[in-house]
Amino acid sequence: MPESSGSVAISAKAVSKVFRGQRATSLKEHLLRRGGRAEVGFTALRDIDLEIEAGHTVGLIGPNGSGKSTLLKVLAGILRPTSGEVTAYGRIASLLELGAGFNSELSGRDNVFLNASLLGLSHRETERLFDSIVAFSELAEFIDNPVKHYSSGMYVRLGFAVAVHVEPDILLVDEVLAVGDEAFQKKCLDKIAEFQADGRTILFVSHALGLVEQVCDRAVVLEHGRLVFDGDPEFATGTLRAMLGTARPTAEAAEPAEPRLLIPRITVGDVPGEERAEFAAGDKVAVRAVLQVAPDVAGMLGAVIVVIMGAGGIPVWVMRADRDLLPATGGEWALDFTVHDCPPLYGAFVAAVRVDDTEGNHLAVAQSRDAFWVRSGQEVGLLNVPYEVSARVGGDTR
Amino acid sequence: MANLSAQQRTRAQSRLRWELMANLVRKDLKVKYQGSVLGFLWSLANPLFLLVVYTFVFQVVLRTGIPSFGFYLLSGLLIWNAFAGSVGSACGAAVGNGGLIKKVRFPLTVLPLSTVAFAMVHFVLQLAVLVMAMLVGGHTSFLGPHLLLVVPAVGVALLFTVALSFLVAALNVRWRDTQHVVEIALLAGFWLNPIVYSVSLVQKELEGRGLYGAYYLNPMAGVVTAMQRALYAQNPLLPNGTQHVLADPGYRFYLEKLGLGGLVSLAVFALGYWAYRRLSGDFAEEL
């Protein structure tokens, strides 16, 4: 049974994952390394905070190597986080690889039972679902052949058929929807729509940004293991496209080049550069965006845009600094956007900053680390709107 | 569904684990005998072949002088093979399933357990064949109350096998040396346990030095001698004329040794299970 909407399905609190460097796997290496170089770790996830409410479909996007798959594995409980905490409520099924655990010597039938058992279905449940699994895979006539004779498409179909029949509360999917022909992809999407209608929670990694915009109601962007954006899918894919657009040429990859454009810090306070967690209507709200701009980039920038976003990534208001307001030389810029009279809002908000070039392409996006609260007297409702009430009995009730 | 009690949930989960283990064993059996004409018969051919070779070496060439040597040998050999086969393949239980461990979340404890179960399936069938062979061959001395010694003996063997299987499966992920150490240790173990010779010869050497009791700290020594008491179940004199084939003609001796072996196994189990649980959290990363 799906959780009622609003409850948390899965959450990560301050999750980091450091992969140890190449560890010694033989005693000899182990002894030789004693007292030698320290093992250098690779930080795949840094301080990720993520809370996904039941019934939502969340896309997880980012450049290659940004930690998407690692995050999915940590959430699935396959990898143990180095620090931080993951909590999940309900049955999780992870689809990190279709047909993981298939044995190529065995028949499709045997593999269905083995795979279902690995994913946590009982023998009786599997027997009950078997016909439906086979029907979904469209492999009825081959089900007793060894899967080594299957084509890769058939393999994938059978794997997906088993996984979706596990009927999880939370489904974690890693880029598996990209395989298979169009008809199969359509089937997968239909199944996802069905899951959504059932109120299940889905988190999926994809490079197909169009799909993320189409299917998800929220998207998370990772970069170098950091969560850099969390909110509206279209804004998220825009963020990622901006990032990929500024990706360094691969030739320089060996030695990290001087960053050309970075947004290292965004603060929200009553004085520019300071941070404050709570505001009331009428307060002064100062948003400072700190940008590191390489000299040759300075002239390319067209606008710096601040979006104040509410719950679920809803843009509440936008402030922009256009070309004529921006400095002409590179260096560390501090751009201050000051609201002298905070609107009568209620809720938690974040400030997102986007940098566009003169043609409107997104070059960089970031958001403030901590949310800030605005309270204006009302107990519910985004806006405290002044109004009056009058009442009377009889007379003209038009 | 949502309101299962914690106890029901635990029971449902442990049933799922057993089913998963059974499925893994079934898979291993199917894969092992797939495409072979004689299939499962091969698992019986192996001890038969050993029987022929060892009988020739120990009865004809070396003349150990144990009557019905073949039955004596198999009485101890079958349980040893189950133990050694299981511990040997447990080294690969986690390492050989890296692809699975990295992609699917499932209770990892089923991996070493399924290698033990796989070996035990073979043991039970081989034991059945041995019993039939003894009936046909007229070696019926095993019929009697002493046959019940098989139960505690197999129990201790099972516990010790599970214990070591957990330990080596976990250690081998971290240090691949483990499998080589295990290979050598199992080879040594075959000769250190009284499988192809009488334990009385060990007793003669060790008793004077007060070490004979310590010999049974090895749980498999108690298991093998108890199996011989239960199945071979004859106690003729050895050719030296002073000693008998079996360690003891009664029962109590075996129960004591099995008790000691059981305690040792329990300690190894605690260590092995602890190590496995502790290291298995990082399997997905290390494999």
C-alpha cells in the first residue's frame, strides 16, 4: 500500500562516501605498503542531504562521474555511506542493472525464480506472478531455453519484467531505460506511469534530460559528488546543460584547469554577506552571490539571475543584474541583491543563482546551502494577503 | 500487509532467506551438472574412484592391515569431503558473486551458507550410497544403536563447516591469500585427521606426551572418529597386535570429543560470523 502523500519515503542526511584508494588485496602488498604512502581516498559524495516524499518521481542527473550511481547504491543499501545516514520506509527495489544475477546456463524460467528470490519475492508469490512476468517479457516461447541464447534485448526484457513485478514502494532505477528498442521503452514508461498512479516513489538516474522533464516532478543535480540543485526538473536540466556547456576540454582533464566561472558562495542575510535563518515580513533581505570569474569570461557574461524558490522548487520572485551592472574585469565578484521590504510570505526558501551569457545560454547555476524561513503571521499559505470580511442576513444577496 | 507484527515480519524474512538459499543451491546443482550425460552420478564417482586408489595404496602397497579398508575409509572420508569441499568453495562465495553483490541488495549471509548446503546435499546422497554398499557387501555391523552417533557427529561437522565458511569467505575478499592458505590447510587436514589410517596410531604417539586430549581440539578429529564408530563399527586389532582400529569401543568417549569439538566450533562460528557481518558491509566496494 502506498504511503500517504507527504510522508518521507527515503532520506539521506549529510551522506558522504569516500572510496578508499586501491587497497592491498594480497598479504605481500599489504606488508610492502606498511608505513608507505598513505592510501588516498576518492570522495564520490559530499555531504548530501536529500529527502524524498512518498509518491514523487525524482530524476537524478549530473555529468559523468558526478556520483549519481554511487548515490543510488547508497540509497539502495548496497554501499555503506562513509558518514551520514540513510533511512528508507517501505520495500525498496533497485534496478541498477537489468538481469543482474542471471545465470547464463540456466533457462529463463529458472532465472525468473532465482532473480525474484534475490529481489525478495517468495516462491509462492513468484509462482502466482510467473505468467504475468512471462507475458510482460513477451518471451513465452523461449522461457525454457538457456538465457545464454537470448539476445541482449530479450535479456533486458526478462530482467525488467521480474523487477517491476516485485512491486516495491520505492523503485531506484539506474539508466536501464535507455536499453531496448522503442517498443520496450514505451512499455517501461507505461509501467512507470502505472507506478506513479499507484503512488509509489521513483528515483531514477538518466542522461535523457527530455525524459526527466517529461516524467519527473522534481530533479536533483549532482556535480563532483555535491548536490548543486534540487527542485523543478526544467530548471534542473537547464542547470545541467549549462554545466555541460562549460565542461572543460578533455585534453586538459589530467590537470584541472583554473576554473573559468564558479559560484562558490550564496548568502542570504539582513546585511550583504551575512547569513540569517529567519525573516519576517518587512525585514531587509540581502542576497549576495559571490562569483569567481576568469578574465576572458568576464566580457561574455550577459546576466546574473537570482531566483527565490519555495517548497518543491516553485520560483517566488526573480531578481536580475544585466550586463551593464556587471563588472568588466575578472576576479572575485560580490553581487548584492537587496529587498528592503520582505513580502509577507510563509515557508522555507532558497536562493538560486544562474549566470547567463549574452545570448541567454546558462553558464552556471548554484543555490544557497541553507534554506531561510520567512514568517509573516499566517499559519498556512504562501502569502499573507490583507483582506476584509463582511456578513449580513437577508436583503440583497446577489 | 502494512500491519504485520515485527515477529511475523522477521519470520517472513527468514523464510525468504531460506528460499533464496535453496534457489542458489538449486542453481549451483543445475549449473554443475548441466550438459553432462551422467549428471549427478559424477558426484558418486569421485569417492568411488578414491576408494579404488586408496584401497590399493593402503591395503595392498602399505598394508595398514585394517580389514574392509574401503568401508573404513569412506566412513571418515565422506564427511571430510563435505567439510573440505564446502570450506574450499566458500573462499569464492563472496568473491565469485561480485557482480551480484554490487548490483542487488540481498542478505549476503546466504552466500557462504549456500556453499555449505551444496556440499551437504552431496554428502547425504553419498552417505546413502555407502549404506547401500555396506548392506550389499555384507558389512552390516553399522546396524545398531551406535548408528545414532551420526547425528551429533554431522551436527558438529555442520557447525564447524558453517563457521569456517563464513570466516574464509569474508577474509578472502580482503586478502586473496586466504584461498591459498585454505587450500594448503585442507590438504594438511586430510592427512592430520585419521581418515586413511587408524587414530590409534596417533594415540600411541601423543598419549605418552599428554597431547592426545589436545588432538581433539580439532573438531574434525572427533567427527571423523565418531563417524567411523557409527558406520564402520567394527574394532579389530591392528597388525601390531596391541591396538584396535577404533579410538574407543563405547559411546561416551565420542560424545565427549564431539562436545569439545562443538565448543571449539561455536567459538569459531562466533568469530567467523562476526567477521563476515563486519566485512560484508564493504563487499560491494571491495569486489
